[in-house]
Amino acid sequence: MVGVGLRTGTRRTAPGDRPNTPDVRVAVGHTRSGITGFRRSHSEALAVQWLLAEHPKNARVALHHDLEATVLAAQDRERATEFVPPLSARSPRTRPARLRETVRVFLDEADNAPRTAPRLHTHRNTVLQRVTRAGELLGYHPHERRLALRHALEIAHRTGPRVLTRP
């Protein structure tokens, strides 16, 4: 059995769009057997649903299997908020969302700027400049605290503005 959490809402309509088209998102837990397995799977699906709630850029279908480390790291919202701040500050010279995404993909690509650049539709030198700027803001190079930074950036990527501001 698989636990599934559904979240529906109503999208705003654009000219020519059908009114009240539901915005459906699906969160799926691991497949397990029996009623106990269903309950656990459903609980996992609800945890993924909570993680992805209120962030319009997230995928329509999310699997607990893909997000379980992020779900675990983001369970305590207050601590998660403290985990992310160096790259969430707003200033005229920085674009924090762009820096966060660049460093997240850079770490995902094992610190490889030539592989990161096509994923971000930019030049490898731009990637290196952004990573350097992020390192200045953080006070350390991103590879020095890879695991913690990857978790923080993944939480920010999945939960959006919720985790970037204090509750």
C-alpha cells in the first residue's frame, strides 16, 4: 500500500483559461504492506506535503524517497530558519535566490562548474563568480561544509520563503 497526500487549491485564472482549475499536488510515501505500512506511508506523504506546501515552484508529484533527508532536516522550522540565513539576506548587490540556486546545483554537480553552467543556463565563469560571492557571504568555501550547506539549500529550495524568514 502507498500513502498519498493530496493538496488542492484554486489557481487564478488568466484570459482564456478555464475558471477554477484545481492546482493538484501529490505527495507519495514508500510502499509498505498491511495497515501499519499504509499508516506509515501516509505519514511520510503528509511530511512531504508539509515540506512542499505553499511553494508554487515545487513539482506536482513528490516522492518521500527523494526528499526524506530534506524532510528530516526541516522538521524543526525554527532550527531550519537558523540553518539558512547567510544566503537569505537581501542587499542591493546580491541576489540571494540566484546565489542559493547556483551553490545548490554546484554542490549537486560535485563542485564542477562546467557541469553546473548548462543546468543554470549560464557560463561556467558566472558560476565560479557566484560561488565565490556565496563563499564571501558564508565566511567559508561551500565545499568546506558540504553536507550542512546542501541540506540548508535543499530546505530553502523546497520550502521557499517560509524557511527564509523567522516565524
